[in-house]
Amino acid sequence: MQVIATHDVDDVEHWFNSPKRAEFFEQHGMKATAFRSPDGSGNMTAVLIETPDMETLQAALQTEEAKQAQQHDGVHVDTVRIFVAG
């Protein structure tokens, strides 16, 4: 299942180059591909997450590991939006 998540971050370059995101998702059996604006404007970013199902993703996002990864990467948790196909 593919899910797109968007959110604002403190520093796009720091977030984009951080290994924390990939490490976190891989540890939970998922793959994440990061996206940023091609013109470098704004602080909104997106992640394409390949997950077995929504339950797996939701459970992983509720962990202390997720909170630590988000804090390390400067994610504004209050701006997270999730999109699914269909």
C-alpha cells in the first residue's frame, strides 16, 4: 500500500538529508521516499510511504521512536496530512 504524508519542517535540507526517516521506516518494515519543492521554496515536504497496511503505519507512528525521529528531523507534527489512494 502506498501512502503520501505531507508536513512542514524546520529546515528542508536537514530533513531531506537526514537518515532518521529511512532508518525508522525500514525498522518497521516500510520504505519511505522523500520529496521537496524543486525550487527550494517553503518548508512543506512530502513522503511516499510503502507500507503493508494502514494499521502498520499508524502503530509505528504512535511509538516513542517516531516521536524522536520527528523531533530530530524538525517535523511540525501538527501539520502532518496523510493521503491514500482510492
